[in-house]
Amino acid sequence: MKDGSVIADRFRLDDIMSRSGTSELHRGMDLTTNETVAVKILRPSSSSDSNELLQRRLQEFRMLHNLKHPNAVNVLESGLTKDNIFYVAMEYLEGNTLREILDSRGPIPADVLADYLDQLAGVLDQVHEHSVVHRNIKPENMMIVADENGNERLKLLGFAFAKILSPDANPEAAMTQAGMVIGTPAYISPEQAMGRRVTKLADIYAVGVSCYELLTGKLPFYERSEMLTLIAHVKNEIPRFTERNPSVKVPEAVEAVVRQTMAKHPPERPGSIAELAKLFREALGGKSTSNSVMPESTNQPSESDSDTLSMGVVLAALGLAIILGALLGIWMSGP
């Protein structure tokens, strides 16, 4: 849509911050409050794939509407225009994603990460309590902004792949079923990689992978192809921190907690992000950095568009499940 257009007689679209194949993210103005907002526009498409993506986006923003938490993006309004174009207006965030902080400053100190985990526990455990799995936890989808007192506040983004696990949900209406792989390969849990039904423990695994990367500057599994990366999550041993980055200095007790969080078998992982945060802080000896300094802020979109797989939104797991199932059998029976 053109700059200067007004959506729902309330939100004026200003400059475009990002654009993807199906959506545009604008910086805008709420004409009722004169506050800067972020407005996402989903362009209509006749293709079934795009319509499915639209349904996921609708689910995402309905979920965010109901998720009122200081560590989640605040959705102001969403709906359809008279031209049948879907829009969502959100708070405008200024800050840096953990990806940007990692890329610009290097590995994050463990005591700083402990504070981020405390905040992530508040919002992600609330998501899980509502029988929702995020399925795309990664540094790009966590942003650090300044709150009203100038302290660091973590914001969880990227709910486009979220899945509702409510027992009274209509299974025929589910966006994805067992046998489909959803997420970003570098952070995906073994059960996701095999196309199995996921629980909140898949998110906990992804938090573990994110912690590994944020502490070392390196991913634990990053193979020549995304398929091989998925296989590595299922079969390969987790490399020691110093194997991936010999210069890293992280307490062994902290590394042990991260490795537990990335256990191949879901029941062996911490049962919640709060439990993980507690274990992490205990491994540090209870240290806190609540007065940690904010990195210099840059203007960022208030929702990540990096939540699509570079090899496609969804990998059909019919062939993938056969390959990974065979490999899993080898792994379970091998030395």
C-alpha cells in the first residue's frame, strides 16, 4: 500500500520498514493518539499456499491479542479493510534483537543471559500455560528494548509458527499435523525434525540452542545443508562449547545446564523456562546483572519477518520422516 494511506480510519502508513512476498511492515501513526506504531499489511493472494500463510498470520495476531504481557509485543488492533486486506497495528519497538547484539558485540556474558532468561520465562511459560507452542524460538525473535525506567526489557517476537495444543481444538482445523516440519532448522528439536507432534519441550530445546549460540557465538549444529542440520539434531552428540569456540570461557556448570536443555529425549529437559532460568542462575551461583547497560538502540520492526524457512515455510515430512526415522533407528541401535 502507498505511504500516506489510512487504514481503518485510524492508522496512517508512513515508510516501509520491511517487505516480504506476502506482507509489508510500515512505520505508521495512530491518528487517535499521535503515537508511532508498526502496521503489518498482508497482501491478498489467490494461491492456497499464501492463503495458508494468511491463516497462520491471523492465528498469530489473535494469539498476541490475548497475550497481555510486558515481554510480548502489544497488539493494538487487527482486522480486514473494505478492500479485504488484512492489517495489524502493534506497538513500535526500538531496540536490538539478540541476533544483532551477538553479531555486533560477540558472545553474551552468562550473567547477562541469566537476566534475559528470567524475562523470557515470564512470557513463554504464560504462552505454554495457554497450550500454545511457539516453535520458532531463536535470537532473531527476541528483542531487547528499554522500558520506561531505561532498564533492559526482552520482547518475544515471531509467533507466526505458533501452534495451539488445546485438547478441545478441532484437529481437522489444525494448521499443521504430525508429519510436517515447522521451524528454523538450526534451532529445531529432534522431535520436530522427525515430524512428530510437539509440546512445549520443543520450545525449551530451542531456547537451549539459542543459549548455546549466545554464549559461544556458534551454533551447535550447522551442517552443509538444512537437511543435514535436521539430521544432526536427531543423531549427533552436542559438541562442547570449546569445540565450537576454543576462546569461550563459560562455567562448566552453566554449559551442563544448556546441554541438559538440549537433551535428545524431551522428558530429560527442564520442564519449563522458569525451571531452566533457575538452574542457569544456580549454576552461576545466583549472580544477577539487573543493572546491565543497554546496547545502543536502532529502529527495528516490531515483528520479525525472519520466521520463514530459507528452504520454504514447511518441509513435507513424508520423505524426511522416512530418512530421519531410519537414522534414528541406526542411532538407537548403534554404538
